[in-house]
Amino acid sequence: MIAYLHRIGRLAPLLLAPLLSLPLPLAHRAAAAWGAEPSGDWTPLFNGKNLDGWTPKITGYELGVNFGNTFRVEDGLLKVRYDQYERFDGRFGHLFYKTPFSHYILRVEYRFVGKQVAGGPGWAFRNSGIMIHGQPPATMTKDQKFPVSIEVQLLGGRETGKRPTANLCTPGTHVVMNGKLLKRHCTNSRSRTFRGDEWVTVEVEVRGNRIIRHRVNGQVVLEYGQPQLDLSDPDARRLADTMPRMLRSGSISLQSESHPIDFRRIDIRVLPASESKP
């Protein structure tokens, strides 16, 4: 075994030499094929102190109104809470980051906690989401429930049964998966079920209109491409004159859907144009 390891050690420079001699953009793509991470630094979108850079939009309220202090920062965590609600009453919320993005990797650490607020729909038990390629928050109507976007659905498990996380939902949109236009609203990922208050890390790799990958704790669990407006949806149809049908960039937001959730890290790594291809 020792002799074998010595031989591998002598061969390593020869195996890596072709990669190191490539032009930098090609080397990045080749490195990705070898399992290396893309270049670029992680930038926090959440500062752990306040909601600077983020704007709430809750159904039934104007942009910027944080009804019931739904989105708050406590103990260094971005928390979604409903202790000031008597009932949920369809007040779906989204917390929008100030900057749209196109090519990037978004990393979020989250956990579900506590009990669902009274009046929340059954399907929203331990249910939240990361919305990407979304419409600008200022274009949402006062009573609109969800932004036109791609949703990376976050789910927590029930006491029994399978319930994967980092699923795909498509409010006002479609995607292409396995070469076919996917029109169903939600598609499950291949992740395992996470029960209780366990912290989970989800990464979303977004490369414009070409490809989007979901990772859970480092493992790819879903992949698709060509996100686009669903022109049969009234909200998407209303935006068709101001947004391209093929979605190459857009807003990022976090959901409030009636179950408390904590976020402790929200980081982004912007990918340069040279890394925009899969």
C-alpha cells in the first residue's frame, strides 16, 4: 500500500499538469469537472444584526410593511415569526434582497422551529422557500400571494413518511427538465427527510437561463434549466411586457408561509461570465 501511494504521489503532477496549463476560464470549468468549487468569494447577504438590504412584501400590505414583525433579527438569526398574528389568514410573505442576480451560488442554512400559526394551510406545515429569478418586488400587486419566480421549496419532515427538501415549485413559471417542458407546479428532489429542528444547508447554483442545481448538505438533489414565464398565469402575463419570457436573472427572496423558520447564514458567490456554462 505504501509503495502504491508513493507511485500515486509521483503521478499527481503529471495528472494535474494539463489542467494547470489551460487558459483560466477553461481551467475553471475543468476544475469544476474534477469536483473543485468555482472561484470567487462568498459574500454575506445577511449581516446577523438587522434587515439592512432586505424589504418585506406581505399579502394585503404595501411593499415595505412588515406586518406583525414577521421578519426579524434576534440572537444573530433572521427569524420568521407569527406571535403577533391571531390567525394567518393568507398573509403569505416574502423578504426581498435589494439586488437581482443572474449567475451565482446561493448558500442558506435554515431550520424549522415551533408550531404553525393558527389558520395556516395544512400543506404549509414546516414549509418555506427561497425564491430566485423573481420579479422585482415593486411590480407585485398588493394582494399577490407569491412573486413570479422559481421556488426552491424548503420542507421539514412530519413524524412519519418521506418529505424531501430543496424541491422545485414554479409560481408563474415553467422549466425544462430532462429535455421536456415541465408544467406541474412542484417537483420533489432526491434529498432525505429532515425532522425536528435540525440545521440544513441548501445551495442553489444558478447559471442564468442555462441550468439551476439544488444541493442539500453538499449533494446535488435536483437539476433543470430554461426557467421561463408561464403565460397562462395571470401574474406572469401581466409582466410579459416588462420582463423577458426566458428568465436569466431576477430577485431573491425568502418566504413566510405560516410556520416559524430560522436562517443563520445567507451567502452568495457571484460567478463570472466565464463560468456561466455548466
